[in-house]
Amino acid sequence: MLSTYPFRLFAYACLLLAYFQGSLFAEDTGNRYMDILDDQRTLEIGDRLTYQVIEERESPIIVFVNARGQVDVPLIGTVSATQKTPQALAFEIKSLLEVDYFHRATVILRFPQQSASRGTVDIAGAVREPRSYALPSDQILTVSSAIALAGGLTADSDGSAVTLVRRSSDESTSESRQVVDIRGIMDSGDFDQDPAIQDGDLIIVPRLALTSGGTIYVVGGVNSPGILNVPPGDTLTVSKAILQSGGFSRFARKNTVKLISGDSSIPEDERTQIVNVEEILQRGLRDNDPIVKPNDIIRVEERIIAF
């Protein structure tokens, strides 16, 4: 009988290779977050920064450069900070944390006064604060970190079936969908499966169970964006859904409302319908008011106003 030792040795080697490859991929993901930190301005005494280690899954805290030019960092104590950029200091802290406390540490150090935005993301559904959020110019926001920004998942949320809706990159009105298992990502720590957010994205967090005929989502330029439950046998149209969501906001584009079908059997480039709700309401054109079906999304764009 042939010995199984060589085969076991080979299997063990394969497992080691997979482990180290996974570690390298995770390291690349962490570096991706840190590579966009400020590498131009050097720190001075009195500077204030937000500090966060992504793997801790905790909210950022404020740290200061003290009179000695040092920053007091949790777990490792004081670290010299002056004449270093936030990016350089973050990588230094990362290396110190990985000695005794973390297998991998993704350290985020930012100036809190930076407020430039790369656009917005709409977050709807079973989160604590569903609304539109600005995308910071100096930070990569992912689906999970965007949900954290919205106060996190509610107790009745289905975090395994979060939907990321993204506008087409061309001039068409089509939008693509991607299902993201946020609970799985948070449980496993596999942030490679956590997509980065782009301007105009929409994140939808469904509830675990429906107690009605269906659920639809109204987001964007309405006064009360969120989830609407449709009672069994009831008929809800686009205009009614908007009225039930508090009506249009001040800068809403009333004549180009998007109705995005939740029916996965429909091709992506055919799921989006443009509805002139302003004309429907003003002229009573009920035949032009589409019926909304479960899992549909009503998205109201807003005009960009320069003051």
C-alpha cells in the first residue's frame, strides 16, 4: 500500500499557500484604504485627527498632537507625530499594532475639518438613519462603512441580502444591482467582498420578514424616504408612493422620477422607467401613473443648486 504521507504533505502545503494568498489579498485591501490618506500636509502641535482601526469595527475617535509633538494611541501609547503626514503616521501605527495586537491593522487617520465631497450615496431600508450621505473626498466608503454611517442595521434587517444599485456608466438610464452579504462580511472579516461606493449609488437593506403584501423603497428627493409596506390586495402607484413618503422635497426633479423594477427576470437595461409625476399630479393623468410592485425602487433625483 502506498503511503499517504506525501499526499497529506501536499494538501498541507496547498492550505498554507491559500492562507498566505488570502493574507496578501487582505493586506492589499487594507493598503487600498490607507493609500488615499493625506500624504502632503505634515502634522503640527495642536492638530486634531480622527483615528480608527477598521478591524476593530468601532467608530472613529479624536486624537490630538500634544505639546511634545506626540499622539496618544490606544493600546500602544504615545507615538511621535510632528513632521509626519497622516498617511506616514498611520502606516507607522499599523506596524506597531501588528506586533502584539492585530494580525492585520488598517489604520485611518484624517483631519476632521476636511469636508469636500465626491458625491452622495442614498441608504434606504432597515438602517437606523436612512437618508442621503456625502462621500468624503479623502476616504474610500464601502457598503458596510456606509451602513455604519447610517447608524447600522436595525434588529429586523436582513443583512445577508443588502442590494447595491449603481447607475450605468454610459448615458442610458439603466441601473445594475449587486447583492452584498454584509453580515457574512462582518462575521468573516473578508472585506474583499465589500464593494467601494461611487457617486449616485443606492444601498437598500431589506427587512427579515414581510407582514404585508410587499415592500417598496422610496429614496432621494422626498421628505420621508424609506420603506413602504403595501397591504395585500392594495394597489400603489408611483405618485401615491411619493405622497405617502411626505411628497417631493424642495429641489426634487418631479418630471424625471425613476421607477426601478425589482423583478430579476427583466433585463437590467429594461428595468428603469422614467415617470413624469409632476404632469400626473397636475393634469390627473392616471393612465401614466405606473403601479408599483414588491421590491421596486422609486428614485427621485434632486437638482444641483449653486449658491
